[in-house]
Amino acid sequence: MKMIILARARIWAMALLVISLSAIGTATIAQGTADDEYEAGAVLWMQASGERAALSYQAFALARMVLDRDLRTARGKVRRALIVDIDETILDNSRYQAWLIKNHQNFNDQTWLDWVNRSEASAIPGAVEFLTYANVRGVRVFYITNRKAAEKDGTAANLRKLGFPNVNDETLLVRTDTKSSSKEPRRQSVSAKYRVVLLMGDNLNDFSDVFEKARTVMARMSITDQNKAKFGTRFIVLPNPMYGDWESAIYDYNLKLSEEGKAAKRKATLKD
Ligand SMILES: [Mg+2]
């Protein structure tokens, strides 16, 4: 009898454990329903590969060569500037991306604002050193980002904490136009006053408005080929396999697409 009671007690204990585990499981799923596990490889590559850091160092080394050449060859008193994007060009937000995956979440303005306000993004390898190098040589660095006005203080604090040079209201140009994400007017405001030596970004739209008009995968590939002479000479690209317009193009920029719809588009775009 005692044995039976003990056995029953054990069964109950196991049953309770199963119930509590499934409750945790349900709670985890309830956090979000995004199908973003496919992004884990991209985030792991950003966080755990030496190759990613090596590519970043390579990009900033090339930027320095381009700048040095300009400093040597251009005569007269020229006011020079560099234009850099922020996210995934000089700041690394892969921890936010990892959090999204672990919590089955899609990007959203509130969780992003919380992350920005923590000012905990790390610097992309080589970024602080290169921008400091330029700044010391009298080249004005402009930070043109589509982070919004509400995110400006957290962004400035993050950049200053990491030692990025000359971060102020003149040089940190956030997105203020709610209708357009184009950076072209901000780029033009800089090029009206300065000779822009080079632009750095992780997204084609960081470089020129010619890329903004290309809204399909094919069109983006084609416009990149048409502008190939500018890459490595005027435009310098940092790697970002985690997100970007390249992915939005796969989804035809359809924000209303379901998780299943997005997965189907991804599969349809894969070539074998
Ligand atoms: Mg970016």
C-alpha cells in the first residue's frame, strides 16, 4: 500500500512537473509569434565570426585609403566631410536582433526605443578609430541615420560613450520626415557646404537615391551593377545579413504579409 501511495505521489509529481513545464512553454510562445528563427544564422555570424570583424576592419582600412588619397591630391582649402549611417555601419545592434529571435518577436518601435535608450550598442570594429582619424585631420563626420527624433538622445549618449567624435545637433541627423525615409535631403544639406569624400552604410539607400527607386530584388541587383565603379571608391559597404531593404524587397515591401506569407516569399526567392 505504502509503495502504491509513493508510486502515485511520484506520478502526481511528474504530472505537475509536466503541467508546469508546458505552462512555461506556453508563456514563452505567448511572448510573440514571429517566425524569425531563420535569422539566427545571420545574428550568429555577426556575433560569433572573426570574419565579420575582419570585413569591418577591411572596410574601414579602405575608407582610410580613400580619405588619405583625397587629402593628398585635392588642392586648396577644401571643407571635407564623411557621411556615415549608424545602425550596422558604426553601431552593432545584434543583441537587439538576438533578443527578437529568443522572444519570437518582430521589430517594433517600442522595443527598439527601449534598446536605443539603453545606449548599450557596441561599436562596429574599426569604426571609432577611423572616424577619429578623419576628425583629427579636420574632416567633418556626419551621422545620417533613420533613427527618429525620439531616439536621438539615446543615440547621442551611445555614440559619445563609445568615443565617436564630434557628436552634436549639427552632425547627428536623425529622420524627422514622417512621410519619407529618404536620406537624400540630408545628404544634400551636407554636400551644399562640404566636399563629401565618401559615404559608408550597410544599406544601398545609405548612398544615393538612385537605389531607393529599385524596389525589387532584381532591380536592386541591377542598379548595384550599374553603379559598380562607385563601390570602394566613393561608397563603402559594411556587411549586414540580419535585416535591411534587401529583405524588404523579398517581401515586396508588404508590411501586412503574414509570417507564412514571408516564409513562402523567402523560399520562392531561394535559387537552387
Ligand atoms: Mg544601417
